[in-house]
Amino acid sequence: MRGLKRGVAALLLLIGGVAGVIFWGGFNTVMEATNTLGFCVSCHEMNHTVYQEYKASPHYRNASGVRAICSDCHVPREWGPKVWRKIQATNELFHHFRGTIDTPEKFEAKRAELAEHVWATMKANDSRECRNCHSWDAMDFHKQTPRAREKMETAQKEGKTCIDCHQGIAHALPKRDD
């Protein structure tokens, strides 16, 4: 009888382990699938607005041929912050289905609010996603234009973060009333 209990316990443990691996694999697959450019621009709100702006930016086409996609700038690489960002993104899905920004006019009316939110996040995390590709240590200031070198060296000394100077690098800036 004791052997039977151990056998059942081992079987349940094996089934639980296999189910856990399948769940984890499925969860991770969904996490990665929602980080693709195709997924990000699959809704017309993005496709007809910020995607068109992005395609004209140096993050889309540049001399080196390196392309940053939406998730490179808007989704952390580290697991915990990535999961938290995905949870926050459910609010974006809510607004997608609600039709909050489903026309170019509605999007433009909300652009400043949306941009301010993204900029505040980037400022709070020291432009973490920018720094996945760009770092002070890897910059060769002498290969930059004199004006860029001066600005970058000053920014580094003053402890500025990327978004302090580079708003609008991939998307149009909101129209300001001032």
C-alpha cells in the first residue's frame, strides 16, 4: 500500500512538472509573440499613426542597418519589469476596444497625454530601454559632430537621461499650445 502511495505521488509530481513546463512554455511564447513588430502594429491605431512616423525614423532605417522595434523601446528586457509592463498594457487593450484613439483625430487629441506618460516612465527608469542599445561607455564622442559631442558630454556630466533630450526621436512630438 505504501508503494502505491509513493507511485501515485511520483506520478502526480511528474504530471504537475510536465503541466508546469507546458504552462511556462505557453506563457513565454505569448510574452514573446506580443513583443513583435507585427503584433504592435496590428491594430489600426498604431498602423496609421506612430508606425508611419517610426518608419521615417533612424530607429527604422539607418546607415548601420540596425533596427529597433517597438518592444525594444517600450518593453523592458528583464523578466519582472517585462511582466509588469505587459500587465500595464492591458489598459491599452481596454482603450483599443473602447475606441479611445481609433481615429487619427482622436489619437492626436490624446497624443500629448500618451507621450507624457511614456516620457515620465523613461525618465523614472533612467531610459532603461534606450540603454539596452546605447551606453555612455560605448560612445565614441570623437566620431560625433562637434555639437552632438558637446551636448552628449554635457548630458553625461549632468546625469541626464536619454529622454531629457531625445523626445520625438521615433515619433512626432505632440503639438504644444505655447
